[in-house]
Amino acid sequence: MEKNNKTRPQYVLDALTTGKSLLAIDITQMVSEASGEEVKIQDIGSLMTKIQNIHQFQIGYFIKKKKTRHAYEYRLVHEILALAPKNIYGLTRKTGKNRFTLEMALKKIPALEKYVNPLSQTIPEAESKPWELPVIQKANENVVAVFLNEIEKIGGLRVNFYLKLRLKK
């Protein structure tokens, strides 16, 4: 990491391009050493929140954040590391000659598509047909098991739901 006219986001991305999962304190230390100036951990936390926002910066698609016991751990997805550091930094720019667009990144590394549009990878195309709940003939039949069997018959279903059961004696 050279000390020429780099910005803090460049220093942060330089730290993340090591390929390791780093805590904010580790990133702060690396940025402080590389820039030669004291950097506060809250500044790095604020900057990480900002560059992870996919509505502001396209690099946000490729930064993963994981909650550990006492802090957050940040890392770049391993596929993006195949790009040159100047191209990775270019994903933070909205204009200018060093801008590297999301489209350019996807063209160069098609495997990045799964991070940009995760639904395109997980939902198989299936023919649409009405699904009918089977008639339950016995009162004490396991409704959940029947439901899961029906889902398996139609090829799967992706649904998030909360289930509350109240059992009476």
C-alpha cells in the first residue's frame, strides 16, 4: 500500500483485498499504518457502512459482513479478488476516468452475478400449476408432514414463515 494520494476507501479496500476476514479494529490498524495518520475505529465503521450500501456504491454487492460475538467481520467475496485493485476501487466511483462499472465487472467475471442478483441463481423455472391442499381424512393426521410431502412433489418451495402451535390436552 503506497502513501500517494489515496483516500480512506482505497486504504480500506487495500486491506480487504488481502482476502482475509477482518474485524473493524484490524482494518483500522492497517489503514493507520498505510496512511501514516491516526484513524479512529468509528471512522472505519462509518465508512464500512457507507461503502456497503449498494444504492451508493457498487462494491457493496461484494463486501460480506458477519456478526461475531463482539464485533463485525468484513471480507470481500473471493471471486472479486481476481480483479485488479484499481478496478475494485473503481467500483466505488460514480464518475471519472477510473470508474469501473458493475456491468464491466460482471462481463469480466460472470461468477459475480450470484452476488448481484441472488434470486436468479436459486429459483428454478417451473411450470405454473395450481396447487391444491390434499383433503385430510383423519383428524389426527400430521398436517405438517402432508404439507411438506406436497411441496416435495411440486419440486420445492421457498417460503419464510412463522408457525405457532397450541396443543390442548
